[in-house]
Amino acid sequence: MDEKVKLRQMLKALKKVEGTATDLITYSASPKTPPAAMRKFIKKEIAEAGNIKSKSNRARVTESLKMVAQALVGYSRTPKNGLIIFSGADVDGKREKLLVKIEPKNGEAVSFYRCDRHFHTEEVIATARDENVYGFIVIDGKGALFGLLENSARKVLGEMKVHLPNKHSRGGQSAARFERNRQKARRDFMTAIGETAVAHFINNNTPICEGLFLAGTADLKDELERRDVLDPRLQRITHKTITVASGGRPGFVQAIKEASGEIEKTQYRLEQNELGVFLEELKNEKAVVGPDETLEAFEREELEVLIVWELTPFFVWQDADGRRALTKDQEKNNAQPLIEWLENAARKTRLVVVTDSTPEGSQFVKAFDGVGGILHFSVPRHFFLN
């Protein structure tokens, strides 16, 4: 399952957990917080928990904090984007111990600590909802800048400097040799950009951004694209080249402004197109709607496309006769999250995961419980009703 979807589902579940008094711990450490400082802070909180008047709450808070301390034991260095821990002790046998560790993939954890009746998931949700992460490479004759745009926040990942020779004006053999050296310097520069781009924009063999923009002055940006030095994984998400007046940080700011229209349209347009086709096929009796009807068609291998809401509450389970069904009760026998099950089972069907952030997505969730599919062929509605 997609990491973002997993994180959203996890946070959704955590948000529903209710504590007694202040026994639920939310602890978040920024990338700059060393593990030793984390452990020292929690040790101090454990000592201060001894001052809680309520004996039962004191015991629960202390136990929850000790669970956090235990979770920190294995860390010799802070994760790249920080660490977030949710901890809740057993409540008199009414609730199992709960410990969740999250190392954010996009964005950075902030320094945060709270004991409360509920978990504070907002800081992580801001990261989890960060759909629109775009990469930028801004180049000019003096160097290259690698940056990210996360929603409206700019982040410079790194910069590299270079001195590229200008065109040589003198004639003769010296000019030819100088031109060869100049071209070699440009090739080396482009190759270095390609290699550095992988280091900044690829993590766990996957791009960390939804799209990539190449920006620069003169023809350098076009040369970067033309020389085919970018990793194929980055080439696939490259949107377009953008002309800017300067390089560096001023060029980064201008590139974001120039790309804003494309950024706004990308996710919206993709989702709008998928759901637009689905609604059109529904009119042509070539679509199924709702969890049960869609699952039945999927099991019969009749679906060309299966569309599901990213935060679907449904689980797949098997009854005593081995028949699959959908439920919202994750405690049922062998219950598995619907999207996770589909990703393993949908070999002949294209799986599309949508949000409810567009009008079409919101309508899809409200009208069809966020599950529907497009058939390989038209089937009259009464076929399913019967």
C-alpha cells in the first residue's frame, strides 16, 4: 500500500483512541534533536509524572512514558525527517497497550510533547496530506539549485557551484581547443546535476515528489533535458522546462510562480479525468457502484478499472464458507484493509486511489461509499439487481 495512504489510515485510527485523564502521549522530535536529548527529556517527564495526584492516572502516564523511553533505545541517530511516537498504556484491561512510531517520509517532524485524553495527530496529518510535493532544478552558468515545494513551503535541498567558460572569441587552433574544453565542462556539469538530482529526489528507489520542473536561464535547462542525463525515474515525472531571469534562490522563487498553474491543475486534473470517465461509463451501464456490487464484479474478473477512496473504512474478510465480504469491523476473521488487499489481488484490474478533495472525489465518496468500478463490457443494471 502507498506509504501516504498507510499513514493517513493509521492517523485516522489514532484520532479515535480515547484515553482516561492524560494518559495518551504524543511525542515528536525534530531532525535536529539527538537521541540522547530525546531520552533525557522523557526521563525527566517520567520523574515529573510522580507528582500527578491521581494514583491510577500517575501509573498510566508513567507506563506510557516508559514505553516511549523503550522505543527510543534502538536509535543511535535521529531519522532524517525526525521521529514521532504515540504511546498509550493498558487501561485496566479495557484497552491494549498501544505504541506507534512514525518516521515522516515527506516534510519534517516538529518538536512537540503532550499528555492528553487523545493523541495530537495534527502535526503529522499536515505531513501526511502533503500531496503536492514538487521538485525544482534551477540552473545557470554559475551553478544549480535543487529545491522542493511542499504545498506553499519552499525548501532548498542543496546547491552546487560551477564556473563555465564563456564562448571564446579568438580564432585559430586555440579557439577550437577552447571550444572542446568548454563543451566538456558543460557535459560534466550536466552529468553532475543528474547524479545530484538522484541524491536529492530519489528515496527508497522512488521519487519523493509528485513532479519535477527544470528551470534556468538561456539554453542550459533545455540542454539538461536534451542530454538525457536525468534518471529515468525522474524523467517520468518531469513536467516542463521554465525560463527564469536568474539562477539560485531568486530563480527558484520565479520558477515556482511560473509553474503554479501547472501544479494546481495536475492532481486535480488526473482525479477529475478518472472520475469523469467513471461517471460517463455509469450512464452507459458499463460501471458498478458501491462496495458489495464492486467486490462481486471484481471477484468475477469483470472490472477493467477499480476506483477506491484512499481513506476507505472497509476491510475484506472471509466467512466460514470461505466467501469474501466487506466489513467495517477490523476484528472480523482475517480482516485486511481493502486497499492493501486490492493491491495484492488486482492483477488484471487497474487500481485507482482517489481523494475527496476535489468536487468529483467528494461526490464519489458520498454517493457510492467511495468504491466503484468500470466494467470490461456493458451490463444492464437489472443484472445486478437480480
